[in-house]
Amino acid sequence: MTETGSSDGRVLFDVDRDARVATITLNNPAQRNSYDKPMRDDLARFLDEVVDDDDITVVLLRGEGGVFSTGANMNNAYGWYGEKSEGEAAATKVDRKARPSQRRRLIVDRKTFEFYHNFMGFPKVTVGEINGFALGGGFEMALMCDISVIARDTKLGMPATRFLGPALGSLHMFFHRLGPVMARRLLLTGDIVEASALEHLGIFTETCDKEVVTARARYWAEKVGKMPADGVTIAKEAFRMVEQNQAYQGEEVASYMFHAYATNLQFSPGEFNFVKTRAEHGTKEAFRLRDEHFHVEEPELR
């Protein structure tokens, strides 16, 4: 087995050539394996290595510390859009913390959703070891995996919709894999649900107790690793063609376009503005105030 990783150790990569399985581990447990742009770029780089290695059939994606991923790190939301060049800053005299232009958002989001598009159409088999939390981009990757093993108590959802609105990227994937009813519920409310509540829908390959998730995910990875590599790759391309023809027409444009528009919202009085609240009170307090704002007592059922 060969092991390597990113320069800062936040993404780990190892290969078991006997089993023909590569394992990519998000290794940022102090922040529940949320990822910033450098982490996402490292993840993409390791995935490219798997594509180019004919001796690997399967990639197992997991998170360290009993958590899959809580998605994109929002401590610096605008940091995803990069810094202005010196010439641009001098010409516009715009505060570097000001909201990026819509054109900048469209360009960056187009590149961002290339990652998710490439992961969904990945030519090798992807197996997800999902536990703890799979939120935001972590939830998207969990849904995109070909085979996914998930702990029943895993928290799932798109909480960012509570401060960005429901028109986020990958809408096509949510509707196709969750179904329109569940997709609308999660995207229109920002609800976080446990995997056990979705077990009857058959969204994930296997739902089990958290103690056995790692062993079960490895079992599925090794099982697929015994398949003829060429046959698996051909099957993956066939699956991709069917999905594109049946469900994802126009998805490359829709994903980044709607996300870019949704992240440039104007907030009316009484609506919760997470970015402004975080700037005034800090990230931890902003999350507390967000949850307090969106809490609604459910009526008792009789």
C-alpha cells in the first residue's frame, strides 16, 4: 500500500494495488471535514491521479474522525471568489471585502461546478463511507457516489439554503436522486434529517449502524475492485449517458448559473442575513442566531 497526501495533510491519499482500491480521506476533523478551495483542489488532483492509473478500479471517499464532510468552509465565504488583481483593485477602488460582481460569481461558480460535474461522471467506481455529518457539498458528494454506505444517525441536508436561498447548484441531481418531494423539502426549508428517515427511499446503497460503516464501505470497494476494469469503465460511461439524456439536460449551465444568482441575494427587513450577522457577531454566534431565527415549533399531532 502506498500513502501520500496534500502538503498540509488535510487530504490523504493511499492506494491498495492488490485490491485495486484508492482511498481519499478528508482530514480536517477539527472543522468537521469542511473544505476550502485548496482542499477541494487537492481532492480533484487525487481523483485525476486515479483516472490516470489503469491499475485502480475503485476510489473510496471518506472523512477522518467519524465525520464525512460538512461541505464548503463558510468562514470566508467571499474567499472562494479569489482576490482582486492589483490593477483591478486600483481601478475600481472597491473594498476587498465587498461582494464580488455577478460576472465574477458566474466565472468562479462555473469552475466550481466543474468539480461536481466531473465527480458525478467519474470514470472509475466511487464508494462513499458516510457517517457523522454530510452537509452542503458533503451531502452532494454522498449522493453522487456510485455506492454509498451510510450510518443511520448521519445528519444530512443543505443548511446553506437558510442564508443563500434554495436555488443552489446541482438541482438536477437533488431532484433525480432524492426525488422531487424530498428535494423540495430540504431545499425550501434547510432542514437537516437523519439518514434513517430516508432509508425507505433507497437513496443509499446500504444504511447501517455507525460501528460497521467503515468495514461495510471497504467490503463494497473490494467487491467492485474484483470486477473487470474495462467493463466497469464502460458501464460508468453508459450510466452517465442515460442520466444526461433522461435527467441532466442543460445541467452544466443551470448548476453554476443558479448558484451564482442565489449567492447575490438582497435581504428584506426581518430576513436573516448570515454574512452580515457573521461580520457583526462572529461565525459561532451567527450559526446560533441562524438556528434561532429559523426555528418553528411543530404543532402537536393528535
